Amino acid sequence: MTGASTLDCLYPEVEPYESGMLMAGDGQRLYWEQSGNPEGKPVVFLHGGPGAGTSAWHRRFFDPDKYRIVLFDQRGCGRSTPHASDPDADLRFNTTWHLVADIELLRRNLGIERWQVFGGSWGSALALAYAQTHQDAVTELVLRGIFTLRRHELEWFYEGGASAIFPDRWEEFITPIPVLERSRMIEAYHRRLSDPDPAVHVPAAVAWSRWEASALTLRPDPELVAGMTEPAAATAFARIENHFFLHDGWLRDQQLLEDAASLRGIPAVIVQGRYDVCTPIMTAWDLHRSWPEAKLVVIDDAGHSASEPGIAAALVEATDRFAA
């Protein structure tokens, strides 16, 4: 996501004071970093996708004088290795539950007793899965653009529902897929994304990533689309995301909502764009109904991206509220 540097509500840029690679098992090495105040309130940032990786501007949601800010790149993306853009990438050891275990391993390795968990889009699903598994390790949750990988959420955006709003962009998305395969677009894209031939998987990855990037913001953001369709980044993003969606995130269809009651003792803020096409507000509303103690903040002039001014401001307000 781009455009964040123009958002006055974010904290100034800050550089990491420490970084490294977490040996997570299965041959996975995960990039991590810490910035802000080493003695401050710990927070872990869970990026979206899955497969999007972290960016420097993600540190700016947190007051660097008050927070010990932990960012890391999930398996296969960003600066983590092996990278899913490799033609022979093996995603067998990249699942929701591998990532939940990675977060807990990182917490323990950094000597953090409890921390705030901040996640948007796929990061909100991962945050919920982690917090429901490790409630005692979580001080608060700040969630944005709620996504729980229910079948109808996936079908809405990847099997034709959102074409009602973006018919022109949907036409571009389905063009690489033969007509007889278009009734199951996630599966059709999986066949192409898992092909080891770059002549097959790279164009498919770029088309997949362009479809998502073009729908992230209320107003078009060409810079964001360009960044997400860079071939290596797009390949990792599309391959990992499609892999998770093909398997419904290794979750029961309503699991993250049904288990939300276990979070009722954890303070939380949910920030949701009213016109979010990628992860429609219906899911944030369902989560709020399952977990009424969580504060729901609806931004009436925003779509999905954390780079949209109203969403960014609400997220900073939430982290400021919990900074003490």
C-alpha cells in the first residue's frame, strides 16, 4: 500500500533498532524487526495478504516513544525465505496454524510476556486465530478490514460477486482463464500459479494481484496497483493467497466467529471501511455481534486499505488509546 507518507495522522518515520531472521522450522527463515522504544509497550503488526509482507510505513501506526514495535514478514514473502516467487516454491508448510506458531515463537524469542496484536485484512484473521489460541499472551487487539475466510467471503471477491461493482476489472481478471474453467476461479488460478514455468505463473500472478489492488481503495490508486503488480512481489502474494483460499485457511467455515466469545476479556477496536469491496462490512458486523465488547468503528468514506485517511486516523486513535 502506498500513499501513507502523505497521511498527517501517522507518526513520523522511524528506523529499526534491531532486526534478524527467525528460524521457524521447515526450512523457513522469517525476517523480523523492532523499532520505537525498547522499554515500551510491545505490539506485533500482522500484515495482510497472506503474502503481502511488511513495509516501513507500517511502523507509523504506533507512537515510537510509547511502543516497542515488532514487524515480521510471514512465511514465503517480504524478506523471509525461501520466497514464494521461486519457481519451485513449496507451500506445504505455509498454513494459518504454522503462522500462529511462528508468532508465538517470535514472542518467546524476543522475551515478550504479553503484547498488543494489530492486524488488517488477512492480518485480522491471523490475529483472531492467534488470540483465540493464545489469549493469555494478548493485551489488546486492533483489527481492520475484517476477513474470516468463510466460503461466501471468498466467493464474493474471487468467484464473481464483486463483479457487480467492478465489471470492467473483473473482465480483466477472468480473461486469462478459459471459459469452461471460470465457474471455479480460485481453482483455475491455482493450476496456473502452481505451474513452475514463469511464463505461466507470472502473468497469472500479476492478473490476480491487479484485481485485488484495483479494489483496495475507495478512489483509484495507480501507485498502489503498480507496486502490487511488480512480478516477484505479485508472484509471492498471489501464490500464497491463493494457496490459503483454496484450503479455506484450514479453518471451519465459521470458526473465527464462533470462537470469538473466548476473546471477551481482551480490549479491542475493529476499524472497517463502509465501502470495503475486498472484505465487506458484513463480516465486521458479524464479528461485532459475536463479540459485542469489541468497539466497532465504521469509516463512512473509505474502502479497504489502511492507507485511506479515515481508516489510518482511526487505527492511530486506537493504538494511542491502548498506549498506556
